[in-house]
Amino acid sequence: MARFDSEADVLLGRFPGAEKGYAGITAKIEGYVARERQLAGNPDAYNLRVQLSNAAIQAENVTEPTHNQTELLESSFEGNIKPRADKATAFEHQCRAVSQNSGSLTPTEIQNVNAACDPLASAAVLFDRKYTATANGLANLEQVYQREQRIQQGLVQESEKLE
């Protein structure tokens, strides 16, 4: 849990950059298509329009490797971190159950249970917070990707028609 806490800080810090990266690629494509629009109908600018269209397609292709990395991260998160979160929650519930039903335990046993459970409860709060933030961040990043990808595809289609 402690390792994830530190790794989550790094991940959470990268999400805004990835979102800006997607938007930046879209802006670049918009610029190419805007320039193509200006040149539309000019037979002397055909080669330049083709070059702009190709540049738009190439820029769109840059989006996919970033998205692939995000998908790998999400898969790792679901496969590695989610099971740990589920186990931590289960252990925390067990600790609460034992401490609430401590009538049959000796004072020493109660002290031992509390010594084991208190650090878990403290760590679980931070872990849950970062787990939720990371899950929400990944979901938001996917939404940003989907939105930007739709815009990019529309611009590339327009660009191809302008050639």
C-alpha cells in the first residue's frame, strides 16, 4: 500500500500532461486543417494541401501510442492495484469485526489486534483516497482521449476532402 501511495502521486501528476498532450495534438491538426481551408480552391496550392493533409494524419497517429500507454496502465491498475485494494478493505473489515466482538479476547489479545489493525486503518484511508483519485483520473483521461480522438478524426476527414 505504501508503494502504491508513492506511485499514485507520480501517476496523478502525469494525468494533466497527458490531457494537455491530447488537446495539443488536436490543436496542431486544427491548425493544419485551417491552413488547408485557406488554400481550398487554389489549384496552385494542391501539393501544399496534400502535405498539410498528410501532416494532420501523422499528428493524429501520435495520439495512439499515448493512449496505448494509458490502457496498459489501466490494465495494470485493474490487475494489480484493485485486488490489493479489495484485500485491504477485507482486512480492515475483519479488524473492525474482531475489535467490535472483543468480549472473548484477553486485554493482551485486544492490544495485539489493535496494534495490527490501527496502522492498517490509517494506511487504508490514504490508500483509498489515492486509489479513488487514480481510478477517477484514468476514467477522465479515457474520456478526454475519446473526445479528442473524435475531434481529430473529424478534422482528418475534412482534411482529406479538402485535398
